[in-house]
Amino acid sequence: MSAPPTVELRDVSKRFGEGPLVLDGVNLVAASGEFISFIGPSGCGKSTLLRLIAGLTPASGGALAVDGRSPEAAAADLAFVFQEPTLLPWLTAAANVDLAQKVRGVPVADRAASTRRVLDLVRLGDRAAAFPRQLSGGQKMRVSIARALSLSPKILLLDEPFGALDELTREHLNEELLAIRDRQAWTAFFVTHSVAEAVFLSTRLLVMSANPGRIHVEIPIPLPWPRTAETRLSQPYYELVARVSRVLRSVDTAAA
């Protein structure tokens, strides 16, 4: 028998309390190893969709499965990177990473080696003893990513993790994120408002419309791997950015 899809959503809807539908009729089948980005106007439910996959909030209708299980049952295979690094200011970088493993129940004998490994992976091995106030914005986000990777996830969910960073730092972290993915082979779901970022990172891109949130169109991103700084200078990259931008403008116009 073939393995189930890594993530499958069938006619998923979401509303909060008695409020209007935030998401409606969302269908998605994701295979292992994909990097799928969600992009669309503010309020279209991108972050809510990520939280549904993570099991942080329940769907109001439809069916959602992660490796053939409920998101709650698959929680040990998931890790979430939020918009803000959310580091505890009184703990060092290493201690912040260690704490996530402790909460997840990783044996103490395994945690120190894992913490060193993931901090080296994000190029912060020499900053393990630094407190958050001693780190730049990009370094804090690297710690946040290391914290998620320390849990050895099969699926990594990232909710606009680089949105507050300057463009150059953002581009460097995009490249580093893909380099890490090449070594660890997790499946990624990524929310962003940046067309350029979404095109650079993704195997495919889902443009969402709003009121209620739906998947408006799916756009494959057939750029060659590995993606590097040179990718951003290529004609196919420019053409894909232009195509996605046109689609996004049409969605924004329709919502206005």
C-alpha cells in the first residue's frame, strides 16, 4: 500500500464562535518533501490554515489528516515557527532550544547533543551562551528555527518568520533555510506576504482569496535546485515573480 499524503485537507472550513467563515472549502494534498507557501491578502486565513494543520485550533467542518492521523495525534511530528522568535529573555540561546526538547519529553541525555547540533546547523554554535538581548533580529529567528529543528520534525510550519527582518537578512535566511531542508528533508508549509520569498522557497505556491478564505489558484514553481543567490538573477525567477504578482493583484482587486 502507498503511504498516505503527508497532509490532506478535504473541504475544510473554519469559523471562530458565531463569527463569519474564515476559511471555506479548502482542499489540499501535500506529499512528503514539498515546500508549500501560502500567499494572499491580509485576512484571507493563511495563518489560521497553518494553525489547523498544526492542531492548534480545530476545523469547523471537513476533514484534515497528517500522515493519516489527526493533527493532535501527529503533534510529535510537527514543529511551528511563529512570526516572532518568542524566546525567553532570561534563558540563553542554548537554554531556549533545550527547553523546547524538555517540554516535548526528550531524554536529558540526548538534549545537549541535539542543542549543539541544531545551533551549529543555523550557524549560531558560537552564540549558544548569548541571551536574546545580545542577539540581532536575524540571530533570534535562527534560534527560533533551531528550537523547532531540535524536535526532529517531519513537518515544519512557518508563519511569516522573516517578515520583520531587513531584505538582505531575509534573503540570507531563505537560503539557509533551504540548505537545512536539503539535509533534513522535512515537509514545509510557509506563510508569507512576499511574492519574491514565496517563489524562491517553494515547490508550489497557493494563492488565497478572502471573505471567506479559499485557495484561489495553485502555481507550481519549477525552478531548479539548489536555490541560491543566483536563482534570484535568473529570467525564470523574474517571470514567476511577475506571474504570481499579477494573480495576487487580481485577487486584491476582486476583494476590494
